[in-house]
Amino acid sequence: MSDYRKNSHSITGLSCHLVWATKYRYSVLKGDVQTRCRDVLVQVCDSEDVRILKGVVSKDHVHMHIEYPPSLSISVLVKKLKGRSSRLLQREFPVLAKKYWGRHFWAVGYGAWSTGKITDEMVQEYLEHHKGKPNSKKGNWILE
């Protein structure tokens, strides 16, 4: 249970895999740019109370496996990760401005997949086990 976030009213374990790429898939995330990108992503996650379980900054895209609080929307988090890293990288590395003259460092969009410790089948089995003798069944809801 220590892997979960707990407060006075809830217990959560929300995690997901995020992926996004540089615009035009240019291979610009190398050397100092790659290191600085990683550092900025870590800073943003720290400020948003997001735990990075694993992360990879490749030459043209980023993968992150994160655990996040229930009050945070994934779309808002990705907007902050991409926005802050884009601004800082372009400001600190003028060579990027030549490739990205429109100030758009990252490609539009991202991928996000939920991850976790239990599968859909485990949830279904759990619900089947707890249904008992139902008085009424309506759709996918079981009323005990």
C-alpha cells in the first residue's frame, strides 16, 4: 500500500505512459540539449507533484512513465511539460531557433496510455465475486 497516494478522503494509484516527439521528428535531443530537456521535465514534474517512474529522452522523442495525483489532468500536465521545455530549450540553445523558426519545438499531440497494477480482467473478476445474489441487473450494473 506504500505505492499509493493517500489523503483524508481517498487512496489512488494513477499512472500512465506518455510519449511525444519533436516537430518533424528532427533528431535534436542530443548532448547538452538532451540533458537540459531531461532536467526541465524533472522540474515540471516536481512542481506538479508527479513521480517519474521511468523516463527516456531519445534523439527525437520522449517517453515517460509517471504516477500522478487525481487532481491533475494528463492533458494539462503534457501542456506544461511540452510548453516549458520548448520555451527554455529554444531560449538556451539558439541553434534550435534555426530549425524551429516558428517557435514550435514539439510536434502537435501526444500519446497517453494508462498503466497500473491490475488488469481489466482482474476488475471484472472482483466485481463478479462481490455481486452475491443480485435483486436487479440493469446493463453492466449489478445491484445487490
